[in-house]
Amino acid sequence: MTHKLTLESYRLLGRSGLRVSPLSLGSMTFGADWGWGADDAESRRIFDAYVDRGGNFIDTANRYTDGTAERLLGEFARDKRERLVLATKYTLAMRPGDPNSGGNHRKNMVRSVEDSLKRLGTDYIDLLYLHVWDSTTPVEEVLRAMDDLVSQGKVIYLGISDTPAWQVSRMQAIADLRGWSPLIALQIEYSLAQRTVERDLIPMAAEMGLGVLPWSPLASGVLTGKYSRADLTASAASADITGSRRDVAAANGSLTEQSLAIADVVAEVAREAGRTPAQVALAWTLLNPQVVSPILGARTLAQLEDNLGALDVVLTEAQRQRLDAASAVELGFPHDFVLRPSIRQIISGGAEIAPRR
């Protein structure tokens, strides 16, 4: 970043006119239902601190803390509803054993949206995401059902999360050709510890008009320096979403020897810059021009305040290069192939061609 940001340095979300803050507030930590979240009072303090500083973009999902997150968010947002952009998701099953209470299909979408509206205490959702691709529902069913919700005024904008790039691009093309409401947001895991999305998902988002919203930009806390090699003994196989934070990090694949090595470099840069590792890791994600608003998953007010300090971080080019080198991933075929000098030479015939701006 060449200049400092604030939560009021609003950005446009994808190919839309919607203005959102450069850091969004995640609410998966709202509620203690899963054993490691914030209680109601602390959740309220986190919400108020974010909004009081100008933040307007808040992320939730129907399944977060078994519905408590949406309910608390609805209570907190009640007298500020119009100035906020509330994003929620559907897909995950709310009633185990009921085959239609989960998935991407129309029945689950409509029911989930109605339930989310009740928990949030509002009559419209600003941004609705498909949460995770289920690999069974026809894309036309998803897109048409989403478009119907927009036409009904229950949803304003549409997004998608955790779905293969080829499927998202196909969906966006179909929506464009049929005049259905387009997707404007892509929520994906992205951090110094997870850069494989640079192969296809992020370039696809740039081409198809979707703003990128990284989840877990701190790699489940690994990039903050809170874990050591001793924590690698945590068993990912036995961990679940209601386990300890360390177990969740291990189950997510975030707690690895490689991610700890990356965290060491983050800590070195943070010491040089006089910042915290969390601030440096978050600031790095904001350097990608396709990233609109990384999602903060603070469990305490102190964590939120520390995270918001990322907006003040200005990394030098040398520091950025060190972070990039420590976390680099191979792009793989065909990306590496078409970038070879010999291939560029036979494509252009030796002519110098400026890249598209």
C-alpha cells in the first residue's frame, strides 16, 4: 500500500456500485455455542468498535454458532440497519438427518433465506452467498432461484464462496447471457499461508467482475505467531469445529510446518516495521488489487483493535518481496508454461506487446 487506509476508505464491490469498508467484520466468533467464540457482551463490544470507526461490511452465515451469530448481529444492527451491508450465506445443513436442509438447491436456498431474515430481524439481505459448492445442484437452478430472490426484494446482491473457478465463471457467463442477476463477490480462503487461489480463482474474479473477499487471512491465527512447532502434534483427524482453536487450525490444514515457517518471516517483517504479525499479514492481502475486503475473525475486542491496525501498515518493496518469496506457490500448468520466455517469443514473433491495462 502506498498510503494509509481507514474503515471509511470505502471500495466498490466487484462490478457493482456497492460501497464497502476495506476490512469486513466476520461474525463466526459471535456466540459461545461452539466452545471458543465471544459471549454476547464481548460480541457487542466488537461490533460497536467496528461500526463506530466507520466499518459498514459485516459477514455471517446461517450456520455460524448454530444461528446465534445471525441473531446477535440482528440485535446489534437494529438501529443502524440502513447504513450497514449485511452479508450471509446458505448451503450448510441446519437439521441433521434432513436431506433437504443442506445443499445449493432452491428449496434449501429459499428456506435458509427466510430463516436468516427472521434471525437478522430484517426484511432484506444485502449480499447472499452460496456458501460451499455441493457438486449436485444444476447451476441454472441456483442462478434462477437467486434471481427470483433479488426480484422479490429479499436479496440485493449475490456472491459465491468455496467453489471451483471453472464453475463460477460458467455461472457468471450464464447469468450474463440470460439477463439474471450477476455474482459480484467471491469469498475464498486467501493468506500468506494459502496462495493457491492465485492460480485460477483470483484471475477468474478479475476477468468476471467479482470482488475478492478473503476468509481466514491470518490462517486460523497461525500467522499471528501464536503457535509453535510443538503445536504440530495436534491431531487434525480428531479435531472438529467445536474443538480448541488449535485443533480447528490443524483440521483446516492451516497449522503446518510450512505455515509456521511463513509465520516466522511475518514476525521478522513485523519487528522491522514496528507492527504486530497480524497487522503485517492482513496488510499483505490488501496489496492484491483484486482483494476488496479481508474478513476479520476477532474473538476479543483487543484482537479486533489490533487487526484494524493493519490499515496503518505501509510495507516496503523489500519487505513485500520477502513475504512473497517465503509464501510463493507454483502456478502449475498451463500458467507456468505460457509464461516461459520461449513460449512468449513464438506467440508474439518477437514483437513487443504491452499488457492489457
